[in-house]
Amino acid sequence: MGEHHFEYIGNVHIHTRYSDGEKTVPEIARHAALANLDFIIINDHDYMAKTLHVEYEGYHGGVLVLMGLELGKRFHHYLAFDLSEMVRGKGLRPQSVIDHVKEKGGFGFLAHPFEKGMPFRDNSIAYTWNDLSVTGYTGICIWNFSSRWKERVRTVLHGLFFMLFKTWTLKGPSRKTLLFWDKVCAARRVVAIGGSDAHGALFRWGPFRLTPLSYRDGLSSINIHLLLDHPLAKDSIDAGKQVYNVMKEGRLHMAHDRLASSGGFRFFYACKGGPTLEMGEERAFQPGTLFVETPHKGEIRLFRNGKLLARRTGSRFSRAIDRPGVYRVEVRRGVPFFGLRPWIFSNPIYLR
């Protein structure tokens, strides 16, 4: 086992009535409690919310609520965290947004950088990140539940099918997103997270009214699992610092938990005569062994520098490593009639 044993599950990139969501913060916190989440982070749109609403930060029925932002309107959406005051992105270039968040003491992730939009309803309007020359961001949200669901809805029948079978048909991060992430990880540590982008929006089509992606759907699907050195603090301010510190370090994995709970997944590196490295950590290369443990049987795929290195079906996997590289893991879970579905994506271990 790795050295960190305190695992906490959370959902990020959630919208409330303060921007274009349907529910209040306390209502969403209650949904999170029903989904057995430990924390949630709200990221309302900066151009819609009047303030950061930090008054809602704290524990709500056992669920830690933190308030972030999603900056950007037409393009270059940036998920900002660990802010103590409102930040506006209007009129700023993408790099300036990243720099401004950092100046205010926060950090952030590029949101859904290569999404495609919904062909049926929105004419495939996509809120992409076009300036890939930017620097200074902590990471990338590589897996967006709402975006990946919408991309496949081309007709009413597609919408009904993917709504009924959303758990088993959800696609993983796009190949373009993974290629970009692997490329930037070759140069520096870049943390990957997944988010729900939950709005709970009501869909109107003629006389029909329905909610294709409820908060329940979003909060039980793409979650992040943090590995903490110590139990989550009872004081919400201290707990928030713990969550943000681990997010910045990348000691986490993301998973489609509605497919199957990924609690207990571990990916670590044991050096010969040296330290044990967790996800997100970086060291000068020393020969050792990579270990993968999953809570359920799946197809475990090990990648080095973005290229498939090994594949194994089971719940345990180890591999002796004799050369430097950026190593990460993907796990797919078999589902009757739907085959192997994307389930778990680790953050890398950097052996330079």
C-alpha cells in the first residue's frame, strides 16, 4: 500500500441559482450527502454571480462546501479555486485570467478545453480553450460529465437513449484531451481532475419538460478521490486547505463512480531502497516497481509518456520499471451488453 490512507470523495464544477443552475447551495449539499460525498466545490460563472458567496462555505450536514468560480464566457473557461473574494475575467486575455487568479491567492484548471457541444439542441456550440500557449495553470479538467454526455445527442432518439443509459454509455476523456495532457506533463507536473458541470437544467422541447441530467446524476458520476495524510479537519477552514493542497499536488484520481465505486483505488511506486511515490509526485528516476490496486476487477492499462505500456485484467497489477517516464493508469470496467467502459483515471507519477 501507499503511504496515504485517508481517502475523501468530492464533486467539483457545480452550478447553482447564482449563475445558470437550478438549485440552491443547501439543496445541492443535501444531494451530495445522499451521494455519500465528503465535499463539493461550487464553480458558478463569474459573469453571472454577483459575489463569491463565501458565506456558504462550511459543513452542510456532513458535506464540506467550498466556493470557487468558473471564469470565461464564450471561450477559455477557467475553474478557479481557493479564492477569498470575487474575481472577474471580463476583458482579460486567457493568460491574464490565469495570472489574476494566482495573484488573488487561487489556482485553477482549464475547463472542458476540447468539448464539441450538442449537435441536436445547441448547434454544437462548444466552449473550448483555444489558446494552448498559456502557462501557470495547475491543471486540466480532462473529464466533464455534462460535456461528454451532450456531444452524443444528435436527435431526440439519441437523447432518450443516452438519458436512459447514461451510466453505461458515458465516454471517457477525449483522445485529443489526453494527448494534450500527456504532452504538457512531459514538461512539468500538470494535475488532472474530472467534474460534473452539474446544472440540473430543465430541458424544454415543445410540450415536453424534463431534466436529462439531474444533480443526482452529476454528483454520483465523475468524482475526484483525494488521498490525505490526515483525516479531514472538523474545522471547515482547515478542511478546505487540506482539500486544496491535495488538489494542487495531484494526489488524486477521478472516476465514474456511478459505474462502480472506485474507493480504495491505489497507484504508487516503490523505489528500491528509496521512498514510495504517490500520484502527482515527482522524483529523479530510481529503479523500482509500480503497483495498481482496484476495488473491483477491471482492465488495467499502464501508460508511459502517453503510450500504452502494459494491459492486465484483474484487481492487482505490478510492473518493474527500469527507465524514466511519466506513468499513469486508466481502468475500464466490463458492463453486460455495453462492454468495457471508462472507469478510473489516475494522475501520473513522474520519474524524470
